[in-house]
Amino acid sequence: MKKYLETGKIVATYGLKGEVRVTPWCNDADFLCQFKEIYLDSNGYKKLKITAIRNKKNIVIIKFAEIKSIEQAEKLCGKILYIDRKDVNLEEGEYFIQDIIGMDVFDKNTEMHYGKVTDVYKTGANDVYEITSKDNKKYLIPVIDDVDIKIDIEKKLMKINPIRGIFEDEN
């Protein structure tokens, strides 16, 4: 599993004192606002200390200790920000999307291999996993109790009990 996880992208500067606007790639902007430090990938992960952070209409405004001017902030535009996995405590049943992508998906009962998770969609009501089979067919699996999804992060393995109609039914 990756130590550093993508969490957002710097999209613009904010003001004249070196703040930046970040589009969060995590659950929501408030999740990102809990961090005191964040990492920038520039030939190795460089730690940036956060001195101020706030959510402004689902865009995160961040002031880094190391960035003092708009000119310095402009150089960060387009850069991806990362968090260290060890800085996050997930609730039971919560996972990082980056850990879900690439998982092999099997039927709980028959052990039939459906394919790999190739995307995760956040729909509001529930997440939806996109499964791509070996013959490149795409299936959408809702993350709901009826599907009874079991995940093994270490083995990169997901077992599901698919509801009728998700995969071609023989009946």
C-alpha cells in the first residue's frame, strides 16, 4: 500500500500572501482541513507545514509556513498534494479509494472472478464500484448492504454477493 495518498490539487493562488486554493480529492473539504502538514511530490515527498486551513464552498484555502508570497504560491499551481497514510484513522468499513482501485473481485459463493475494480463513483447516496472484466466489460456494483461486500486490503481482494441483474443472469 502506498505511504502517501493523493488528496487534492492546487488550482490557484488566493490573495497576495501566499495562500493557495485546493480542490480536494478526499471525502470532503472538511476532511482535508484536519491536517497540520501535507506533502508535495517534487522528486521525493516534501513536507509542508500548514499554518492556516479552511473550507470555503468546498474549496480548501491553505497557507503554508514555507510559502510567503503570491509569486511562491504561483509556482505550486497544478501540483498534487498528498497525505501520509499514518496521519489518518479510518472508521471500520472505510477505505481509501486508492486501496480499492485494482482489487480483484470474486463471488462469495461460487468464487467466480468478475474482474478488477477500475473506478469508484461517489453518488451521494452510496458509493458505486466500477468492475472491469477480463474481456473489458464494465459493471457497476452499488456499495449497499444487499451486495454484502467484504474487503481484504492486504490481499487486494473483494468478495461480493451480487444482486440479481448486475451481471448477466443465465435465468
